[in-house]
Amino acid sequence: MINNNICFMGTPMIAGNWKMNKGEEDLAKNVAQGTEDRKNNNNGKYIDVVMLPPLTSLGSVIAQVKGKPVSVGVQNFHQKDKGAYTGEVSLSMIKEFAPEVKYAIIGHSERRAMFGETDELVNLKTKKALEMGIIPIVCVGETKEQRDAGKTDEVVSNQVTAALKDIKQEDISKVVIAYEPVWAIGKKATGKCNPEEADRVCKLVRSTVSNVAGSEQAGKDITVLYGGSVSEKNADQYASMPNIDGPLVGGAALKSERFLAIADAFNAKKNG
């Protein structure tokens, strides 16, 4: 049995999910240059920066960040390599088109709610990403109804466990897990998850990972992000939490100044 009181710490990171938006003009270029400047001014030390644009912007973003300390990922992919799946794009196709792709979001609440992405599908996609050398950013989180029913811990723990089912212990620590309470995301958010509660659930994510892997080291190595109305105004509060390695940012990722301000807040706490 893993000690649930252990405080883990993964790689400090900020990930920007553009969703179905293009963002400000020169967004990728400004973020890439801003990240490079900050890294150079901080003796080469700065949190990992990831941008996840729509597929149609992928080539342009990769070109703009070339040679800069910024990684690029995709928001979705099909778990099969090829087949009769009209409108879908496989990860092998994405890698052929853009070998620079390093990350992929899996199981975002919008994918689960709008497109029927199940825990089983999340697991299949996570395995495929690892097989292809892509780092999965697996999203977990409860709805308002589940929280009101007192099922937050059960839902989140079950989602984490299902996502990591039958994944080798040495691969589990490669996965990034993002806790995004559904009720605190986007324009339809019904509330905000305060930093202390976000940290508590992120700690639960870590202990669940450790129990699944049967290894305290796996939980110690894994990166846990928090997403849920994180902005430049409150980033410092979330960055102060010991079990949150960084944010998964939505709307604020579409403006370079806002995104970099959030990154600065987390860098100051995690690399200060």
C-alpha cells in the first residue's frame, strides 16, 4: 500500500489548449520568443511550455517555434492507425505530417461530454500515444452533479485508474495527468475550484497513480496539472500549491501576454 500522505512533484509545465480557436496573430511566435527570452534570463531554467493548437494550425505553429524552447501537441486523434473512420486522423498520420509533435490531450471533458469519449477509449488512446512516443496529457474531473453528490474522489480516482489500465510501470511516469473539474471550466463554469481543493484532488491523483503502479517512484515522477479558470490574476495562488506542477490553460492561452504571465507565476514558485 502506498503512503497517501507523501507529497509528490513532477516536471513544472504549462500547457495551452487553444481548442477550436486560432488565437491572436503571431501567438505562437510571441510565446516562443517570450519563453526563450525568459529562459536565457534565468540561466537556462524555465518551466516546460506546450502549445496545443487546432490541427489546421499545426504546421504554422511548428514553423514559428522552430529552434525555440517550446513543445507542440495535438488536441485529439483516433486510436487506430488507419481504417474506415470518416473524418478522423490517426496519430501515425499526424506524426508523418508533423514529427515534431510531442504531446496529445486525451479525455478532455469536452471530448467525454460531446463526443462520447469513455474511460475505455481514453485508455486505448493513452496506450497508442505511448506506443508512438507521444506524451499523453490525460484529463480527469468530475461534473457538478457528481461533486454535489460527494463523488469527486471516487470519480477522479476511477478515471485515473481506468486511463492507466494495463500500462507498464515504466511508462506510467511518462503520462501527464490534468485535473479539470468540469464545473469550473469554460464560459459555462458554475463555480471555481479554490486552490486548496484543487491541490487536494491533485494529491489524490498522485496517490492513485502510485497505487496503480505499485511504486512510490511512479507517483513521484508523474506531472500533474490543474485546469479550471486559471488566469494571470489567480495563477500565483494555484502555483503555490505543492501538488500542482502547472496549469492546463484554455481561454488565457489565446493571448500571449496572458499565457506568459501565468507561466511566469508558476515558474517563480516551481523554479524560484
